[in-house]
Amino acid sequence: MSGQLGSHIVYYPSVDSTNSRARALLREGAVHGAVVVADEQTQGRGRLGRRWTAPPRSGLAVSVCLRPPAGFPLPLVTVTAALAVGDTVRAVVGASRCTLKWPNDVLVDGRKVCGILVELDGTPGAWTVVVGIGLNVNAAPPLPTAISLASAVGVPVPREPLLIDLLAALEGYLDHATTQPEAVMSLWRDRLDTLGRRVRVAAPSGVLEGLALDVDGDGALLLRLDDGTIRPLHAGDVSLTSG
Ligand code: BTN
């Protein structure tokens, strides 16, 4: 999967959702690495059925079309995306201020600067994947839990160089994951601030509390409940608890 991300870029001043456009492009035969980018989304989607909104031209709304080779470990798509965004953000704010939160949020000073929505279509052996990335560059939602790169560094941040860096980083991690999946998982583990912490997870099945022990090979969070049982969680929102 080398030298291809961004070889074909579709730009919209305004679009419903770059992920929706990217999925449609893949159905129409788009090549691996085609990218959809927009200045504004009118129906941006987040994880767990949420909306994703950002003022026009304030951030990066980008979706990357992937046709992973047969046998590529699909959980690693999310992992590589988080690592790639993390590298891009670290280059702007400094490594010490940027952490990753399971499953795939990127945080600056503990506040969310980027969300990632990975969507899968197709059939076993012929999956197509869209990696949707929403990065708060020059504005963030007015929430105490969110931040933009510009507010983190105190000056406006140009968006185009970020996109170039992000695509290069994602390509590098995807290549690395093709040959050395364990090494990429291990880097993700190291960057995940969630592990080793006591957390509350709002999972689709309910709210659970426990110790975030580790992640498994599928990217699931292994949560040790207070009764000692270990629950693998595949989706959810994590918050740190003090207890
Ligand atoms: C999250 O809930 O944290 C994930 C947010 C993902 C938002 C991005 S913006 C570009 C792409 N298009 C969408 O509709 N969603 C993703």
C-alpha cells in the first residue's frame, strides 16, 4: 500500500459527509488512496451515531479510501489512523502535550482535538475501508473537553501542510502494519494514555467501570471489573475516574 494516498483528491467546498462521498467513490471503483476533503460538512458523522460539526474552513474534514490487501488486519486501520494523526498533531504542539485515547481520539492537553470514524464495506477478502478524520485546526466546538491546534499553540495553523503530513504518516503506518503488525500495535499501546488507568466506559451495552488493562489484537479494550472479570470492549466512550 505504498505511494498512493492522495494520488487522487476530490475537493468539495461543501458536502454532506466526506465519509459518505468516499464510500460512494469506492462503490464506483475509486482507487486505493483516493481522498475526499471538504471545507464544510452539512451532515458530518461521528462515532456511535453522533453528529460531527465544525465551522466552514476551520478544520480538516478528510476521508481516505482504502482497499487493504487480503489478509491485512482490519483493526489496524483504526490504529494506524490514530498514530498518523497523533504524529501530525505532535509535530505542531510537541509530543508531550499529545496523547491517544482509546479507541481513536487524539487529545492535546487532555482535550479532544481530533476524531476518527472508520467505516467498512464489502465482503471478506475484498473489504473497502473509509478512514474519516475530523481535526480541529483553527476552531473547536465550545466544549471544555475540546481544543483546536490554534488555541493550543496560540497562532492560526495552515490546514494544507497538515493534510500532506497526515497522508504521508498514514501511508507509512499502513505500510509498516502490512509487514510488522505487532510492532504497530505495540506503538499504539505505548501512546494510549488510557491503559493502566481506572476508567468509566459508556459502552453500547451499558456503563462499566474498572481498570483499563490492555488492548487485544482486535483493538478491543480489556477492562478488569472490580469483581476481577475481564471484559473486552469493542466500542465506547472512556472517561477517567478518580476512584
Ligand atoms: C468521532 O466521533 O470522534 C469521529 C468523528 C469523525 C469526523 C470525521 S470528519 C471527516 C469524516 N466525515 C464524516 O462524516 N465524519 C468523519
